[in-house]
Amino acid sequence: MQKNRFILDSEDEGKRLDVFLAENLADYSRSYLQKLIKEKRALVNNEVGKNRSILKEGDEVTIEIPEPKPLEIKEENIPIEIIYEDEALLVVNKPQGMVVHPGAGNHEGTLVNALMHHCKGKLSSINGVIRPGIVHRIDKDTSGLLMVAKTDQAHRGLQQQLKDRKVSRRYLLLVHGVIGEEKAVIDAPIGRSPNNPLKMAILDGGRFAKTHLRVLERFEKYTLLEARLETGRTHQIRVHLQYIGHSLVGDPVYGPIKSRFSLQGQMLHAKSLGFVHPITGEYMEFDSPLPDYFEKVLKELGKK
């Protein structure tokens, strides 16, 4: 049984219980959380809460989430690109199209299946049997760098750095339209979309989210950007770029359904990753070259 505890601050005052939990537990749908609330698994100040319970600053909210039914994760000898590895952790370069961990409809072929084989089961257990070793994620159709924990001690250390916003994460992305400014900061709160539980959206009262952008190159109808994440909300870059009217090329969820390029997903690559090694205390930074799919589009746009 997983128990989550929150103390509300002023920005969450006035929110419904189900809305607050959906914003703060992005791995779960709002409908699933509403089901747990109806099962009396959520408490507000130690009293059973209701979906429509209105929260105020200082309230203590707890919710028990049942452990998922055990999944027998199949070890698979899938080639993965290891950028760095030691006894505590590893850094991998995930290809576009690979799901990070098993879930509904994806029990095989995931990064976790590959890691189970490569690490012979020696992965952190903090996130349970479904997500062993997974400290953070990137979308299926995003390529690039991920850190993976082999031990629980390393997992806790990396997780704390993410929470404290001390992990450096830089992405390269191609967006629709020409951005005139050289640099920009998008500071807009993100929560689960009230219209589509599979999407995120800019919402009043959503969770704080901040993205720093820098223009690298402009094309006739597109802009190549570097994005630095200050926070790591679900779909953050994709939602923030849609918000300013420059959605990612190849992203049919938050942008145009059709693209002039033959793409399997959005033009978004997790290019660099920096963190302090949780055991040795050494600062480490890794870089990943642009994958072929990205280079091909840039070449088509005239990049030399």
C-alpha cells in the first residue's frame, strides 16, 4: 500500500479534493483517484474526504493507493545505449518510440524490460515492481537521456535532487512558427485537463511549472530551441509551447495532427543531463547527440 501525504499551501486553497490529488499525482487519472476517494481511502485532517471537499491552506491530505497487481516483468534482451554505469546508477539514451516502463497495453518491449535483462534484476525497488530503477521519465516519443537507479540509496538521492530542482535537464526541440525573441521564460501552472484526462493543460491553480527557452536557429516556418526545465511536470515542454502558440513539430496531441515530415513522434530530444552522484558527491554531466530522425528534419530545413 502506497501512502501519500500533502500539506496544503496558499496556492491550493479552495480546490476540490479530487482536483488537488489529480494535479499532484499525475501518474493516476482523476477518475481513478475519485474511485479511491469514494472507497474512503483519502483523508482530510484525518477525516474521510469526499470528491467535492473544499480544501484550505494548512490542511493535511493523505491518500492510500493500493499496490498494483503484480506484473511479471519479462527480462528482454533489447539493445539499449548505456552512456554511463557504475554499481549505483546508470544513464541511458532512450530511443524515440520506446515506452519507459510497463503499463496498460505495454507489458513488453519497454526500457524496464531491457534494464531487467541488462542489470540482472539489480535495480532500485522504491517505485515497485512496475517501475524498478525509474527515477524520472520521458514520453514514449521523446528521445534522450534518463538516469536510472540500481540501489534504493541512489534512487532516494536522485529523487531528492529532482525535488530540489538541482538536476540539470536540457532539451532540443523544433517548433512551428518563428520566435522573434532570443530567450524566453514560460511560467504557467500545469494540471490535468478537465476535458481530457490523458492531457495536461495550463490551469489556474495548477502546479507551478517553469521552462526556460533559448533560440538556436530560425527557419522559414520553424524555430530550433533549447529548453531548460526548472520543474518537471508531465508533458511540461509540450504544454508550455502550445500555450505560447508554438507547438512541437510532430506532436498531434498538442499541435497539428498532420506534419510535412515523416515522423513517429514529436521533435523533442533530452540532450543533456547533469546531477550530483548520490554516493560519491561528484557532479556529473552527460550529453547525447541528436538522433537520426532529428538530424534528417534539420537537414531538410537547410541546416548545414
